[in-house]
Amino acid sequence: MSTIYTTVLIITSITTVLALLLTLANYFIADYGEKKIIINNDKEFLVEGGSSLLSSLISNKIFVPSACGGKGNCGYCKCKVSHGAGPILATELTYLTEDDQKHNIRLSCQVKVKDDMMIELPEELFNVRQYNAEISFSESVTPVIKHLRIEIDKNEEISFKAGQYIQLLAPAYPGNDEEVYRAYSICSSTSAKNYIELFIGYVKDGIVTTYVHMHLKPGDKVAFTGPYGEFYLRDTDNEVILVAVGTGMAPIRSILYEMKDKNIDRKTTFFFGARTKDDLFMLDEMAMFEQDLPNFTFIPTLSKPDVENWKGQVGRVTDMIDKYLDYKEDREAYLCGSGPMIKSTVKHLLNKGFVEDNIIYDSFD
Amino acid sequence: MESINPLVILMASVFTNNMILSNFLGMCSFIAVSGEIKTSLGLGQAVTFVLGATSIINYLLYHYVLVPYSLEYLRFIVFIITIAAFVQLVEMVVERYTPTLYYSLGIFLPLITVNCAILGVSLFMIIRSYTLLQSFFFGIGSGLGWTLAIVSMAGIRKKIKNSPIPKGLQGPGITLIITGLMALAFIGFSGIVRIQ
């Protein structure tokens, strides 16, 4: 019996001593004091040194995008650190191109604040905030896509550009034990300031999509940060080509609302790709846009038409580009879809006289 | 075992009793980090340092805490806890006071916590009943031997980068085969000294 007692006692005392040592070390050694972070040579604030740049920024309400929660495996939190970051860490190398390294671009979740720092962030990020909201409407528009409306708390408003995205936070739920952010494009009009709408497709074993499709119902509270992104309607008079597949329709719908609300009259063609007839959605709204926007044409196309009476187009969106577009310059294209879809669409557009700078895309993968 | 000169143990643990090539311990980081000479040298240095230090700490813990209470069977868990805590502590100190060293070596420290060569050294020194000085030299020697092995492996892997290796064997596969060949070569040293 006494052996058991001594065993427990010895193990406990050894671990206690070690734990105490580590705690003391953490308190005294890893104490970097207050450090200054200067953003864009303009804003500056003091932070407690020692934690990551990303978390220091977030605690000061600057929401740098990050999908992995600071584990260094998404690469979204890149930012330019012109002073005070130290050499590039091995954990960053996977996400930094040679060009990034040359221009002091770093992963802010891996860089620790140990010195006064000077960083550069896009101005839009200061518009990014965290919003608390409530699901007010949720409907399945296809067997795998849900249409959500998220009402923001009464005293707050969101302003964004048509086509930008937000990051929805999925809390821990049975089967998922940590908080995760995932990016979704806003599909509602920019004139609605107190709610946003999203299209969320179901991905098998996807953490946030499972949360949305299996657990979320009207009345539930959610949180998101935003708006983010460079994918928005540019202010020119050029002809517009919109290309999307599946939930990629979301930012395009927002852009179409923008055109309708602001009476933007530009020649616009929207190629929308789906697999079967069941995968098409928002057809009524597209008809409405065709009514309200005199120069707008909606061209849905099915890659695997499953019904006899499908009279529309058959093929992929790239086939539609080849079929409908003539070789012409001075046009803008906005693409939203999977990585491979974007890649092949860009190739087809370049063949039609588009220049790379005028092809704007948002790829989800 | 008191008769063996610590320096003999040092040499032996580099060549005849190499941790990787004769005991096949510490293989995971050996295979994972042997891609580049510079990084493998960094990891080797860190392993050597931790080995030297933990062999002393664990020796003292074993002989002055565990043996008096006849709790020798606890050595596995105690050694593992000590190694983990020590590595944490070293990482903090290095990160705070020697940033340059941290950037070249510190990022490997967490990898060492789970390096079985470290635990292996602590256990071997008990099994072979070394003295404190012998244990220290054994620790340092094992570290140097481990460094020698991983750096030569990195060199070889650099040489074979453009070789036509069958697809299924690329990466870890060919590394394991090369490790086997290196182990065969190191058998040539055996018999020079005996330390067990």
C-alpha cells in the first residue's frame, strides 16, 4: 500500500515542481513588456509582447482574415511586416512565395510580437468588424445548398462592396470540438445594411457546412467577421461577363442587385453552370433581373441534364464562353467557383481577348 | 561499468553504438528533417544539447529520488516528463535571450520532445549503470552520433535529388533503405570498443 502512496507522491511532486518552474519561466522569461505596433505609418497602439501578431491585432479589433485559427495552415493572414519580425520561420515557408519573401510578407499568425513593429495592411481591413447576429431565414434552394439570411444586432450596420465575403464562425458542436472560421460570399444587396444573405453548400465532413446544414435553424445566434476581399464590381463602363457554378452564384447575385439598385446600365451576361436541373436555383430572381436590367442576359447551362424536357444549354461554362462570346477587347469578367473551374475559365477568356487584369475571380477551395 | 573511460564511451556512441544506425532510435525526425544539410545540422545541435543536459538531470533524478524510494519502475514516465519540461524551458530561454540561436535552432526544439533517442539515452545509461560523468559523455556522444548520421543522410539525399527513384520509393522509402545501407557500413566500426 505504501508503495502506491510514495509513487503518487513522488510523481505528483516531480510534476508540480516542473509545472511550477515552467509557470515561473513563462512569467519572468517570456515577458516581453509592452510593444508598439505601427500600421501603415499611421495608426499605432501598444500591445503586450509575446503573443502572435495575428492575435495582438485581433485583440485590437483589427480582423485580419484567418481560416485556420492561427495554426499556420491556411495562409490567409499574410501581411507585410517592414520592421521587427525577425527572420522567416520554417513554419511560414510553405505559404510564402519567393516574391512574398522578398517583400517582407509574413504569416501574421506565426510571427510573434517581440519588438516594436511596423506593418502594412490594406485599408479595407479597418472596415472589418465582428458582428453578432441571428439567423432569421433558412431555406434549401437545392438539395445541397442552403440560403441563409443573417440579421445583425439592432444597433449595428454593415457596409460592404458587392462581391465581398465574410467569415462565419462555427462554434464547437457535437462532433467538432473547436471554433472554426470559414469564408462565404455575401449574396445580398449592399443596400441592406442590417442583414446579409449567404448561399452555403453542403460539403461532406466540412466543419462549418455541417454546422450550417445540420445544426443551424432560424433564431440561432451566430457571429461573423467581415467584409473582406478584392472581388467586387469595378466602377467602369465596360461590358461585364459573369461566370459562376454552384454556390459561386452568391457574389454574382450581390453584384446584380448592385446594378439594379444603382441603375448601372452595362451590357452584362451571366453564365451559370450546374450539374443537373435540381442544382439550378434563384431562377425567378434571374428572370426578374432580366426584366429590370435591360442589357442583362442569364445563360444557365447543365453539364449532366437529367430531364428529357431541358431546353436550355448543355455543357460547361467554358463551352458557353466559346459559344456566345466573340473576340473583343475592353471587357471585364467576374468569376466565382472552384479552383479548377477558375483556371480553365480564365484560359478560355484569354482566348477571347480578355486581359488578365480585367479577369477578377474568387475561388473557393 | 566504472572501468570504462568516459572518452571511450563518447567515441563509441558516435561510431560503434550510434543511436540511429545501430539502435534505430530517433528515426521519425531523422527521416522527416534530413532534407537539407543546414536544417539537419541545426536539429543535430539541438538534440546534442538536450541529450547532454537531460542525461545529467535524469541521472540525478533516478539516483537521488527514484532509487532511495525504490521506485525504479517509474523511470519511463519520470524521464519523459523531465525531457518535455526541460525542452519547453530551453525553448523559452533561447527564444527570449538569443534570438539568432532561436531562429536557427529553436524551432526544432519542440520536435525533440518526441525524439525517442533522448529517452533511449536516459534508459541506456541506467541499464548499463554508468556513472554521472560517463552518462554525460554518453549523452553528448549519442547526440554527436545522431548529428553525424542525419547530416550525412541530408548530404546523400541532396546527391540523389535528381536520381530516377521509382515513384513508390521516393521520400521516406528510399531514406529508410539508405539508412539500412549506412547501418551496414557502420558495422565496420563494431568490435573496436565495447561499452556494454
